[in-house]
Amino acid sequence: MFELTTMNLVADFVTPERLSLVVRVVLMLAIGLPVIGFIKKILARMIKDRLSLQAEVLLVRTVTYVFYLILAVMVLNEFGFKISALLGAAGVFGVAIGFASQTSVSNIISGIFLISEKPFVIGDAVEIGGTLGIVDSIDLLSIKMKTFDNRYVRIPNETMIKSEVINLTRFDIRRAQIVVGVAYKEDVRKVLDVLRDIAANISGAMTDPEPLIQVDSFGDSSININFGVWTQTSNAVNMKTELIIAVKERFDKEGIEIPFPHVSLYAGEISKPIMVQSTT
């Protein structure tokens, strides 16, 4: 009796119309998803090297999302959902969602400005609000970065618009620069000649533009000199290290003193303690 009832329920549920609906939806997804993937690849090939990398990524994603939306509407239509009713419901909720998504809208508008302004591209090394890293992706809502110690950072586009952005790899060459302090007793002109010789002979340094050798200020314990050479951007960090090593080795050879601050402590005269005798 129980088995007969179960079979009747299955027979009532699994009707030819429902089977036909399931087959149509499965075929729609089985054909639609690969087609969308194929269109995505074709579009990426068509626009490759014609737009900036971030514009290419944004365009491909937008077109892909539009096709996914069309496919979803077609599937819902098969299940009997009326598009007009869905649009009406969307209009009702649209006002409430609009107030709740002001930040997202601001990020989208800021993202459009960033893409059109092109202060950086994917792969650039940038510094944003003290965060230093490589731009991994540029989306409508945020920028994704990977720091040099392999951390993932997401920065909203609205924050990007309001913050100072330093692009470290925008140009092909950069100046690696350090501050050199020498003792007051040293011959400053001789020190400058030594720095010029270092700049002329250090590997990887460029002669044009000319190196920076500039007496900057009188420090607390030294005369401070700005010293820098131009090099390829990819070599800027290593060049700074090489400059420090070269200056230290050459100054040791020439007997030029690199001073460090000295602190003298004066405690003053120690007075005898005053004995206080109490009476009870």
C-alpha cells in the first residue's frame, strides 16, 4: 500500500511537462555557459593590446556579466517568472537599495575616473597611504594589490581618489638616493670629489642625467650631503644598497669619518641626604 502511494506521488510530480522543462533548462545551461566562455575568450583576443590592461579586464568582465544576466533571465522565464513582474519588484526595492549602496556607487564612479585618468596600470608598483605593493587588478569597486611581503590588500576606489598615489614604476629610470653625513673636521670639497668618483664608477649608474651631489645642511653631528645616481627603475632598490656599501668602503679607505651622535650625561653634585629625626 505504501509503495503504491509513493509511486502515485512520483507519477503526479514527474509529468511530461516538468520533464520537458528540466530538459530545456539543462540544455540551456549546457549550451549557454560554454558559449559565454567562448565569447569571453574571443573578446579578450579582439581587444588585446588595443586598450590599457585595466580597460581590457573591465570590458571583458562587463560583457561576461551581461551575458550571464541574459542567461539567468532566460532560465527564469522557463520557470514561469514574468520579467515585467521582476522589473516591478526591482523598482520597489531599488529605492531602498539605492540608499544603502551610496558607497558602492561612489566607488564605481571613482573607478571610472581612475580608469580614464590612468595614474597606474596593472603590474605597477605604487604607494597608497603608506601601503606599498604591486597592482594586481583594477575593478569598478576597488583596487587589489599584493605587497612585497606577499600580503593581499584591497583599497576602495573612493579612498584612491582621496589619497596621494605614488607610482614607483611609471618611468623607466629613477634616482637612488641616500644622505651621507661627514664629520665637521673633514674637507668637504675632497668629500664631494670622492662621491663624484664613486658615482662615475659604480656599476649600473647612469651618467645622463647627472648624479646628485649636493651639500644639504649642518646636522647635529655632521655635514649632510644628498648623494644619488640615476639607474633603471627595476634596479633602484639594489642601487641604493650598493651606494651605501660603496660610500662606506671608500670613506674607510680615504680616512673620511662618518660621525655618529655622542651624548654626555651630567648628574651634578650629589648632596648629602638630610636625616630627619622623629619624636614620639
